[in-house]
Amino acid sequence: MKTTMMGSYPKIPAGPGPSVRTAIQRFEKGQLSAQQLYNTYQLVVKRVVDLAADANLDRTTDGQTRWYDLFDPVVRDLDNVHSAGLLRLFDNNFYFRHPVITGRLQYQGGTLAAWSQEAVSSSRIPVTVVLPGLFTFLALAEDQNYHSADTLLSDLIDVMHLTVRHLESTGIAEVQWDEPALARYGGRWPQDTVHDAYRALLGPAGTTALDQSLALYWGPSSSWVDVLTDLPFSRLSFDAISDPAILSRLSADALPTEVGLGLLDARSVRMEDPEALAAVLRPILAAQGPDRVWVHPSCGLEFLPPDRAALKVRLLQDLKALING
């Protein structure tokens, strides 16, 4: 069994230490220099990746410390799209700056690659970069230019492919495509459309040295298993908190790709019992193979108080030790 972080992490510390949120507020008031703000980002990224390494995780993100939200770095790297007003992110008490598309998408690059390279240089374990999935981007962006879903999707595939190509040189190990919209709005797009779009984005197996995984969360995902398993994803991750039915499917049928299981509720301060999680895991490990199952929170941990987020990460360490011995 392997363990990983899913995405975001709280930007404030559980105890003494630098806070990104406070640093940004002080910077905007002229109380902090650009260099001091940059140093704060570096310290907080180091805190996140050190926590993951100390907890014996197999991979980690940088906690998306510099990101305002999931779309932020992508918007920075594209022309003719900008971040606009705050909207509620699905049913969470959490808001994002929705992307507004004002012209044809063009990839310029630079920001996300630089942030990724810095995370790699700070981390003792392999780093994952999380990107908005194609259909989550389509669902939450405001199109003021294309007025054609097919044309917009085609250009989005192109610029996301260029994003991945740019990330290859940064030293990261994995790109994770986040698709909560597929879980939440599963019937909005034909399954063939989703399959063909990701086939075009990923290309043939071996096209890139990076692992590319897909994460479904905040809704039922079982209907997407058969659609996505013949694509060259390194892993498909499922939110077992929102969709407990996925556990039965994964206990019965071995998938051709590795499996990620969101068994820790990233939106609840309640702490899970490692023994109870192990009991859920064992039939899945038997069906999928013990080296082909990853366990992680159900989504990013930024929704939790920082002390609880840290406890969830350390719970992954306890579970891994219990399962692997």
C-alpha cells in the first residue's frame, strides 16, 4: 500500500510558524516586502513537504501554497483568460476565482513550472502537481469567446498538453487531473466525449515520462470506472466518502490501472480509526494487488483546521504501518 497527498493544505500553521494568509495581508498593507513574502512561501512549502516526508508518504503536493485556488496557476500561464469574481466551490464553504475566457486560449507558461521546480528542490519525496481536469475547467469557467463547447474543449486539450510538456523538465513525478465536476455532474457530458478528450490529452502510453492520474471526488464516481480504465492513466483515485459504493466494485474487480482511495474525510475534523480503515482496505488490496493501491484524503486538506490536517497526514502513516507491517 502507498500513500499520498491529494492537493491543497492549510495556509496557516498548526502552531508557531509563518502563515501565508497573514503574510499576504501584511504585504497588501505595505508591511512586508516582496522578498519577505516570497520567503514565507518557501518556508510554508518546506513545512508541507517535510510533514509528508516525515509521515513516510510516497508522494506529496506542495500544498498548493502559492495558489489562490485550483485554477490560479493555469490562468497565470494562459493568455485570454483571467480570474474574475468569487464563486462558491460546489457545496463547500470555500470560494474560487472563476476563470473568464475572453479570447482564444494560448499557452505562455512559466509560473507553474517555476513553482513546481521550487517544490521539488524542497522535497525529500516525489512531488505531484494537481491541475484542473478538462471538464471541471469547462464546468466552472465562463466562456465569453468560443460559444462552442467542442472548439473550446479542443483548444483546452492543446494548452493543457503544453502545460504537461513544460512540467516534464521540473523534476516532478506526477500530474494529477482533478475532476470533481465529473463526479458531481456525471450526466452533463457523454461518456464517449470524456473518454476521447482524455485520450487526446494523454496520447499513447509512454508519451511522457510523467505519471498522469485522475481524481474523482465530491460525488458518485462508479459509473466512470469502465470509461476511464482503458486510458493510460497511472492511477484512478476515488472519493470513498462521497461514494462508498466504489469500495464494493474495487473489492470485486481488478482494474488495469493503479487505484487511489480517498478513505480519510478531508472535510470532517473527525479522526478515522486505523483498524477500521484497514478492515475496509484488505479486500481491496487482495483484489487489486498490495502494490497497486494508494490511500489518501478524499480531497485536498485545506478545508480543515491546520492541526486536524496534520493529524490526517500522520494517520496515513499509522495506516501504512498497520497494513505493510
